[in-house]
Amino acid sequence: MWQLYQFPLCPFSRKVRLLLGEKGVGYEPVRESPWQRRDEFLDLNPTGQVPVMVDSERGVTLIDSSVICEFFEETVTKSPMLNGTAPDRAEIRRLVIWFDTYFYRDITAPLLNERMLKRLVYRQAPDGQALRGAMKAAVEYLDYIDYLLDHRTWLAGPMMSLADLAAAAQISVADYLGGIDWKSHEQAKRWYIGMKSRPSFRNLLTERMDGIAPPADYEKLDL
Amino acid sequence: MWQLYQFPLCPFSRKVRLLLGEKGVGYEPVRESPWQRRDEFLDLNPTGQVPVMVDSERGVTLIDSSVICEFFEETVTKSPMLNGTAPDRAEIRRLVIWFDTYFYRDITAPLLNERMLKRLVYRQAPDGQALRGAMKAAVEYLDYIDYLLDHRTWLAGPMMSLADLAAAAQISVADYLGGIDWKSHEQAKRWYIGMKSRPSFRNLLTERMDGIAPPADYEKLDL
């Protein structure tokens, strides 16, 4: 049985959990708070980051969400999430990196810092300017999602792919932390409601981070 | 013919160029200085980062070094650089991310900022503390390379892989900028000399960045 080291608001762990859910791979979630820098966890992954997956029976450790996703894409044929020709796959991977790197840097990371870490770890008030910057950036990213969906059924093309999972994972954490305003983003909103209605997503949405409540419509399917 | 947008000291472009060299893929290098944020290049890649590869005849654009490497690994069978079983491939990808993300963050990025950007763009003197921090971090990373090579012929296992190319790319830029001291890193030094002697690497080592000279032994095969 795979163990997945993660915490509820980690967007990269959410991407992995969505993929495992779509592929029907069973796993035991193990709660890990990377900011505690626990010695046993640092032995597993010296960078101290989640997600990490371990299959102790087979002696396999997978470190980093992109490594984990490529591994299960290669080993589990059900619900392929890197579909199509080599250029199609390049477009999927480009968008995954775009969400994992840039959306995370501009939106998810500042929201996690201001609304989660400052509350749970540093015991500081959030910085209003950083929050406003993240929410302003979110509007631009939603504009780009609208643009993609003007031309495509799913973010990277005609089929659901890892790009949709990566995007939904980042957006769901930003949404939990009150960083997403769906107003005048009809295309993106409809796509996101579709993602939310998937069984792989329903479980994630019922989880809560200690002491931090999501907005009232976080779980709802009619935004 | 592929065009590769890059500049001589970009470690991610170097990783791609090493892969293309090993695989025998021809390309035309196009000089791009991402800090100039040229409009035509931003149209190609809105994040403004190199490397980007374009095949205008086939209408294919590849953005981000990891996307490019996966693309050529999938489409060119010569000299596979993601060899072995799924766990072997996961280990290669883990190390690629380790060099691309953490070595870059701790060593290559501060060196590029202090010794290239401050000279060419900001016209400022380098910050000695940042330089000392990068060089201190380099010692720890070389220790880890020594450790890997105690157990393996190449960084990720018994065969040369993308992990070796990613590592050599980052190290070569850090070395150009005077950030690497090989003293008491015999294992790593021997591995790096082996990398330097490959035809795919020789071309890179003869290139120079305008106004920035590398140390005397930068190209040498007897360090």
C-alpha cells in the first residue's frame, strides 16, 4: 500500500491525489507539516517538501509531485492524463509547469503564507498588500483560463489531462483561502464546477485545515 | 530546423543543449536575453523565460527545459537519458528537479545575479555576502554528488542520464562564474571531467558571455 505524505492545503499533494483518484490507485494519506521539519521526514526527503510517496513493501520512494505524476502515468494505464502526440504532451506539461510554478508563485504561495503559515506557525496578522497582490494576479490567471477554454474543451486540448488536475489543485487551495473571485469568469467557473463534481475531487473538498475555515461556497457545485 | 532561444550562461538551456548534442539533434541557437523582455519573445512565451524551442515548419513551440527534454526523450530514441524501470526513471527525474530547482536556487541563481546581471544590467557591484553564501552552498551540493558517486557510476545509477546533464549544466555555469572549488571533492571532480570531455559539452565550453571571463581552468580537462 502506498503512503502519501501531505497536508490538506498543499496544492502539489492535491494534484497527486486527483491523479490517483482518477486512476483508481489506493493510498494511505499521512499527515506531514513540512514547516515542522521533522527529522524522520527529512531522512525521507532532504528538501523537506511534500508530497512524498512511499511503498515500503517494494522499497520505492517517490519525491516531488511531477516525479509522482510521471510515475503513475507510466505504470497505470487507466485514465491516461498525458494524452496525444508528443507536441500535445508538451502542451500539457507546459501548462502543468505554468500552474505549478507561476500560479503557485503569484497566488497560492502568498495566500498560504498570509492566511495559513502566519496563523498556524508565525502567529502574525496577514499582510493586506500581499493578499491584494495575490487576488489581483488571480484575475489575470483566470482570464488566461477563459482564453484557453474559448478554444478548447479542456485546458490543454480535447481531453481532460494533467493540466486540468494541476490547475484545479492550485485553484482549490486559493479558493479555500478566499483568493478567487469568479465574477466575470464564466468559462473558468463552468470548467471548475465540472472538476469539482468529479469523485476524485469530492473527497478533497470535505477536508479541513485546522483552525482555517473555507468560504461558504467552497464545496458547492452552484457557485 | 529547430531554433533554440537561449543565452550562453543559462543553465537550463545548457541542459537542453547537452541532451540535443547527445541525441544528435541539429538546431540553430538564437541569442535571447530574457531580462530585456523583448515583445516578440514574450509573444512566444509569456513567462519570458528561456529556453524555448521552435520548429516553424511543423508549427511546434516547446516551452520550458523539462518540457523540451521530455519531448526529445519521447521522439528521438538515440542515447536515451531516462533509462530503466519506472522507479529508476523516478530517481533520474528526482535528481533533475533537485539540480534545476535547489542547486539553481542556492548556487546558480545568486551567482548569475551577482556576477552577470549586476554587471550587464543593473551596473552594481556584487554583494560579497550573497557570493559567499552561494559558494558555501556549493560545497554541500558537491558533498552530496560525492556521496552519490560512492554508490553509483553515474549520478542516478549505472548509466549516464538526464540527471548527469542537469547537474553538469548547473555546475558549468557556477564554475564559469567562479563559484566552484573542487578541493576535497575528488569523486565529483572526476565525474565532471568525464562530462567535460564529451563532444556535446566541448562546444558549450568554448562560448563566452559578453564582458565576463571564466576562470583559467574552466575549459581544462585536468583540473
